[in-house]
Amino acid sequence: MSLEHAVDRDLTESPDFSGFASTPDSQGNRQQGKASTALSNRITSVLAGSYADLEIRDALETLDQRGIVNNAETRRQLRLDVQRELIQCNGEVVQDFGKVADQLKRIGAAVENLNKCCAQMRARIAAASQETAPVLEEANTLTQQKTQVETKQHLLKAFNAHFHLSEDDLVTLTSTAEPVDDEFFRVLKRTKKIHEDCRALLGTEDQRLGTQILEHSGKQLNAGFQKLHRWLQREFKTVDLENPQISSSLRRALRVLAERPSLFQNCLDSFADARENSLSDGFYTAITGYSSNPDFKATTKPIELFAHEPLRYVGDMLAWAHSATVSEREALEVLFISQGDEIAKGIQAGIESEPWSHENGEQAIFDGRKALNQIVNRAFSGVARQIRQRGQQVIQSHEDPVLQYELSSLAAFYSGTFEKLIGGEAAMIEALEALSEAALSQFRANMRDNVLAAQNDPIPVSPDLTPPDFLDDALDRLRALMKSYDTSFASASKSSTGLQVVFSEALDPFLAVCEHHSEWLDEPEKHIFAINCFSVTKAVLSYHRFASDRIAELDETMHDHVNKLIESQHRYFLEKSGLLQLVDILDSMSDEPEDLKRIPELDSFKPEPLMATSQQLDDFLPSALMDATQNIGLLRDTKMAQSITEEAATRFCEDFEMVESKILAADDLANGIDQEGSDGGEENLKLRDLFPRTSAEISVLLS
């Protein structure tokens, strides 16, 4: 049913409107206007109401809960029912408040009674307080005194606990029967703390207690460090450095002992001595296979049994020393490198506590790597002495210069290796340097003996001008020495010192002897002999790149001898051809007409001598090159001999061209002079007719 229908029905059933409906017509006319207006207002009010309003919704829910039936009777009685219920509720509320008022009256009476009781109690309490006040005051005084006593007891207990060690701690700190473990280090640390805290006691008015505790704790601390020092010495004698896991107690003990520099250094010295004995025994065992330890069992063959060659023998000894040094250094790095800062701090603290231990007030700064190198150096000093003795025995018992040079190079190589490993100042490096120098000195001495034998050679130069035997032997040694140098450390490091020693001792003296022997020969034999010696030397040097500088020096020396040999060949051409005298005369004359006019008047240019020279030239030219080549046929380098002969022939052709040009010039001058009255005798012959050979012919014959 729609809202409009419900409103129409309500209006129709309403008694007010029903009255209007039952009114006679006379009254309807009179009230029709008012009814119409009221109806409109009612409809407007109903239609304007919002059923979404909360109050309307609550009212509707309340009506719904009451179970009211929507009919005309209910709608007419609704207002009356609601007002009746409201009046009933108000009456019930008034009755409830009456009961509350009665209860409040009873509560007021109870409160009044309680107030009276409280007043009585306060009066009694005040009277009791007056009677007990002296007793409470005395009790407070006793309580304060008790608190002060307890505080003093607590302070005394704390003082004793901080500045005094228990009997068990004293035993742990000083007794050698107790182990050096974490408990020992704890007690030692506490003792150091007590010793340091005594400074605060020395700042009070009464310093006697602080002085006594300081003295007592100092004795205990020294006893603890002495125990730690003795324990470290025992441990260092039995420590196994081949085991990479060195005990943490040992490392910690070393770090703590650094606070006493004197004990720390003494401990390091003892450790170095122990390692020296151990390594010396190990080296002797590696060499001979025997050991001072009766329980030792050899696991490898001794070096003396399987290293038969001297070089291998020394090399195996040095290789063992190097391997042992590397192992020793790696093991000790755990102690001195990884803990270097901690040890340095401990030493600095020890210096501050022992200022008298350093002269002139100098404070040493701990360098872990330097300390490591010093210990390794001392540990291998015994091994270094044995290596030096055995190496010198090998050097003195062998006279082979090549072996001595190889031993010197080997010792120098290991010297550089050890210098990188343990620093420059070490007994091992000194021993190796001395060994290298001894081998090099013996090498020089043997080479000087060989040079002296070469100088005293009864037949220094063979008839075929080949290099002497002593040079062949020297070159064989040089070849071996250069091979050794090429594979040595000196070659790899680009060092020229070892190379200079090889050349200055094993090559230069023998070449000097060869040049000395060549001075006793005539030309061209002296130059041929020298070139043969230098050529074979150059051939040996050419196999090695590092000898390029020395090859260049040899080339310069050979070039001088080649030039002299060319001059000798040139003179041979002039002598054998008969032109030597003509060339000497014409070289001293200029191209001026006055000099040229005198040429026919010279004895060598007279018809008979000039014809004889021309005939000698004709006889020489057919076999000139063959004879000249045969003249230096003992030169082992045939290509060089050919080039020398060709150069000499070229110079000869130039000389002949000069002679020819001056002869032609002299003839031209003679033709230009009027010689009337000439009989056509010998005076009328031209020089050209007596010396018919031309430069072109000479060049063809000598090409």
C-alpha cells in the first residue's frame, strides 16, 4: 500500500475528520475551508518527513518490538498508551530515588561514627609517639652506625679483593709446578693491574700502604715474568717449527714477555741458539746421513752419497739451506710478523717501566721483520760456517776454471736470493760472498797460469798461421763459461759484472798473447795470423747475444788488421808489377807543367828502365790476382781474402791510372815544344810508346 493511500485512510478514519464527514451540509459549508487547509498541512508534513532520520527509525523499531498492530484503534490509542507508560516509568523512578535517599542517610550515620573512632585513634597515637620518641632516636643512631660499619667492611673486602692475591693465585703465578695456561695469564694480568693501581694510593696523604703494596706486587710480578721466561726457554728448545700450528700459549707468552725487554731479548737469544744447534745438526745429517740424535732414522739419501759432481754437491747444500730458511722464516712469521704490533706495544710498555735498560735514553722501536731476520740469521750461522768450509774444500780440490766460475756464479746467485729473503747483513750472505770471491780468485789464478803457459809456448805460431792450441783451449773454456753465464742469475738480472770477468780473464789475456806473437812475424803473415785468431774468437762469441759488445770491439780490431792487410796487398801489387818506384816518384810530383817536364829526364823514365818496367808489368798481369790471393792464402776466411785482394787491386788500378795520366801529360808537353834538328833517335821516343799499357786494360785484367 502506498504512503498516499495510508494517509487518506488515516484521515478518513480519524474522529476529527469523520466528524466533518458526518456534519450536515450547513456546517460543511462553514468549515470546509479550514478542513481543507489542515488536510494539506498534514499531507505536507507526512510527505516532508525523512524516514532515514535516526529518531524516526528508532521510534519505528520500538513500535515493531512492542508488537503493535497497525489498525485504526491502535493509531487512535497510541499517544495515550505512550503517555501512560511514561507516567508509570516516572513513578518507578521516584520510588527508586526514595530508597536511595534512605540508604544515604544510613551511610551518613556510619561515616559519622567512623570519624569519631579516627579521632580517638589519633589521640592514642599521639600519646604513644611522645612515649617512644627517645627509643626511636636511639634506634636511628644505631642504624646509621651499622650502615657505616657495613660500608667499611664492604670497602675493606673490595680493597683486599683488588690489591691482594689469594694463596691459589700466588701459587699459580710463581710456582714452576703449575702450568702456564689461561689461569696464569689471568693472574699475571691482575697483578699488573694491581701494580698500576698502586699509583692512585701513592697520591693519598698516607703513602705507606701504597708503597708496601707496590713493593709486594712488584716482587710478585717479577716472579711471574721469571716463571714465564723459564717456561718459554724450555718450550723453545722443544718447539717443532715444521708444524705450522704453533701453540697459542707460546705466542701469547712471547707477546706478554715483551713487556720485559731484557728477559724478552734473553729468551730470543736462547731460542736462536737452540735453532742454530738444531739446524746445524739437520744440515750435517742431510750431508752425511748421521745425526747426534740416537733415535734418528734417515728418510732421504745423504748429499755426499748421490751428489758426485762438485757443482751439484755445492748446489744441493745451498738448496737445502734455502729451503730450510724459507721454512724457518714462514714458521717464525706467525710469532713476529702477525703479532708485531702487540709485541711492539709490550716492548714500549717495558721501556717505560725499565728506563735504565737503555743507554742515553734511547728507546728502541720493535721491528718484527728485523727481529725475524736477526733470529733466522743467528739460527743459520752454524749452517753458513759449514757451507763455507765445505765449499772452500771443493774449490781448493779442483783446478778446473770452468767449475770454479760456475761455483762462483752459484754462490753469487744464492747470495742474492738470501739477501732478498733475510736482508743484507747475515752470516749466510757473508759466507756465500766469501765463497764466491774465493772461487773467483781461484778462477783468476788458474787463468793466469794458463796465460803464463801460453806466453812460454816454444812454438807459438804454426807455419800455416792457424790459431795456436792455447787459443783453441781458451775458446773451449770460454764457450763453457759463456754457456754457464747464459744460464746463470747474472744473465737473468742483466748484470755485466760476471760477463766482464769472463772476458777479462778467459779471453783478453789470450788474445793479447796472440797479438804479441804476431809482432814477431813479417807482413802480411802477422795480420793474417791476427785475423785468423780474431775470426775464430768471433765465431765462438756469435752464439750468444750478450757478447754483442765484445764482437763489436773485435770487429774494430779486425778492421785495423784488414786495412793493414789491404795496404800489404797493395804494396805486393806495386812491387810485383814494378810500379812501386814509378808511383813513389810521381806521388811526390805535382801536376804543374814544370814538374811534368822533368818526368822524361828521371832515371826511372829513361827508355831502358821504363821498358823493363813495362815488361815486368806484362809478365805480372796474367796471374796477378792468383798470385795476390796466394800471397794471403793462409787467411782462413776466403771471402775476406777475396775482398782484401779486390780492394788492393782497385787501389793498384788507381795508382796505375795516376801513372798513366802523368805520362800522357808529360808526352803532351813534349809534343808542344818545337824540337827542330831532331834526328829521330831515342830522344824522340814518347813515354807512351815505351809504356803502352792502359788503365782500361789493367782494370779488365784485374777484374
